[in-house]
Amino acid sequence: MDLFNKQTIPLPLGEGRFSDIVFWPNWLGQSDADELLETAINKTPWRKDVINIMGKQIPIPRLQNWFGDPNTSYTYSRIRLQAVAFPGWMEQLRVNVERETEKPFNRALVNYYRDGKDSVDWHADDEVSLGFEPLIASVSVGAERVFQLRHNVTKEKIKVNLPHGSLLLMGAGVQEHWQHSVAKVKQLDDPRVNFTFRNMASNN
Ligand SMILES: O=C(O)CCC(=O)C(=O)O
Ligand SMILES: [Mn+2]
């Protein structure tokens, strides 16, 4: 939890309004990050989901699962994810993220990028169920990958390398004005796991 290393990256939203990304590149120490990667890969009940594109069933290029109150679910890209209760190890991570960011989080979408062929395409986490101007806190462990942001109107791009053990917080308004993605990379065999913590109303 290295406050010295906390960085704030301003993000223009439009019409003179700014938000930011707060970034802790070395949030977890090496051994905590190693342990989290190993636990996440081995203990997460990974789902292989498919999306329907023009009548074709296409596997999404990563494994995933959704954690939170097990009586709730989350739907994006027409995939409905029934929530799995936070296991103890992930609950600890959730609490630590809340403490560091000083924001509440009660859900997590967890992604497993098995190697450089796995990716997430341009999107915003702007489902109505996430509420107005949702904050997203993202913890990365494993292979360093490039997190890209692109403004919806100006198309300005920002790249942030997300190292093993990093924490990133996307501020209010970022989902409405920017999209983000993690592109495929050539010649990468190492896995990466990313936890995106979100906060949803209890009736979701
Ligand atoms: O893997 C990442 O860093 C981003 C994941 C993401 O954008 C998402 O799960 O919505
Ligand atoms: Mn996202």
C-alpha cells in the first residue's frame, strides 16, 4: 500500500469538465501479488462464456466470473451472470480496495487472460444497473498488459501499463465519456487476472 507511488491522471470529459484515474502501480508487494495470482487462477470457478454475434456462438476471449450477493445477477453483452458469493480470499481483497480508495464496492467482475491471445474489446462499464457515474476499481496480477482509454468524441487515447499488483480507480464520469480495452499481444504466454470492483444497489 504505497501512498508515495499513488498517481493521479486527469481525464477530460468534455465541456471543461474533468475526472481522473487514480493509479497505485505497486499496490501489492511481490509476494502478496504472487499469492493472489495463484489463488485466483486455482480457486476461481471460471466460466467460459459465449456471445451471440449474428447467429454465431463466439467464445469471449478470456474466462470470467461475477461475484457479489448470490441472489443477484449482472447482464452485459446479453450474458447473464448469476453472482457467486465472495470467497474469503476475495472478500479480503474487496475490503482492502475499499480501504485504499475510500469508496464502497460490493460486486466484482473477474477476468482471466490466459495468455496474450486473450483480451477485452473497447467498451464502457455503463450498464444502467451500475447506477449514475459508476466508479470502477481494478486490481491486476500476473502479466503486465496495456490498459487503453479512448474518449468517445475526441478519440484522444491514453495508455496505462498495469503491472503485477497494481490498483487503478476510474473516477466519476469516465464510463460515460471514455471507453477502455486490453488488446491482444503477440508472444505472451503468461497469464493475468484482473478484478474490477463495482458498487451496485442491493436490488440488482
Ligand atoms: O482487464 C482489465 O484491465 C479490464 C477489464 C474490464 O474492463 C472489465 O472487466 O470490464
Ligand atoms: Mn470494463
